[in-house]
Amino acid sequence: MSRKAGIIISFLLALLFTMLVTLGANAKYRQVSKGVTVVRAAQFIPAGAEIKPEMVETASVPAQAAIGMATSVDEVAGKVAAVSMVKDQYVWKEAVKEGKGLKDGYVVVYVPVDLSSSAAVVAGDVVDVFAVEKSSAGTSTKLLAQGVRVLHSLNQDGSEIEPGKGGGVSPVPASRAPASVGLEVPKEVASQVVQYASAKAVYLARSAVPGA
């Protein structure tokens, strides 16, 4: 074999090897970047809320990023949000659970509040519920319940207030000021909460007791 032929053969082998390496790398890239359908929140979903099909939507992400995520609407519809989820947040399998939104023996009571009496809570927060009693002797407070989950926090338009949205703390825009708060309270104290709520005498304090 002549020297010239050897050079040509070596060049062709090098070219073939480069092509094989490139094809292999491209195949691996296509596999990694292959889109997988996953589920994300189409709106703010409060912790404890039952997930309805219209609350979620599907999106495509790379296969490696989809590990642990819900992959179909049917997989999450009818289940309960274990944590609050903001719009466009991907839904992880561990973020939903079986069952209904309310715990056994509990009911939801909506309490009218303002920015001060609500402690500016949003859905998913845990609060202690106090009643303010006024009499000729003065004003006193009464603890009605501890470690109560906030299921809903609505502004004056009746829209759910999303965590982290808005224009800051001072001044607080109307869209961020709670006007009504949905509390998950034990049935045995529900009548008391309703009674004080009707007089707008319920005050909330962020609780040190973790919600169940």
C-alpha cells in the first residue's frame, strides 16, 4: 500500500469515527430533551382544596425534569392539594393526597375580616382564632381554637389571594387585603365562631401550633 493510500484510508476512518461519535451524542441529546407531558396548576390552588380538572393543565418538560411529577390530569383530579400551589407551578405526586378537603369532624366557617383582624393570612397558613368580647367592664379576648388551617383567603372581590403576589406590605393593595377567610374549625366550636363572626369580633393570630 502506498503512503498516499494509507493517508486517505486514515482520513476516512477518522471521519467515520467522528460521524459515529456525533450521531451517538445527538441520540443521547434527543433522549434527554424528549418532551414529557406533566401537570401544572392553571390557577392558584389553596392547600386543602379538592383539585378539579379545570384547576390544572398539561405542559411539556424534558424527560429528566419530569421525574416525580404528575403526568395526567386524571392523576390529580378529585384529590386534595397537600400544599398551596401558585399558577403555573408543576404538580408533584407528593403534593396531592387522597380524600376530601376537610378533615373528619371539621367544617368550614367564613369569617369577615379586615387587614388587621386577618393577620394578612393566605390559604395554607395556620392560625389561632380569638374572639373579642366587649362589656361594661371593658374588652377581653377569648381563645376559640388553636392550630386552625386557613383554607381560603378572599379579597373584597371574592377572589382567592395568592401568596407572594401584589405590591408589597405598605400600602397593601385591595387585591391583597383579606375581606373574608375560610377557616377549618372543629364542629364543636363552629357555632361560637359563627356567633362572633356575625358581630365581626373574630381576630386571627398566626399560630405556633402546626396544622394537622
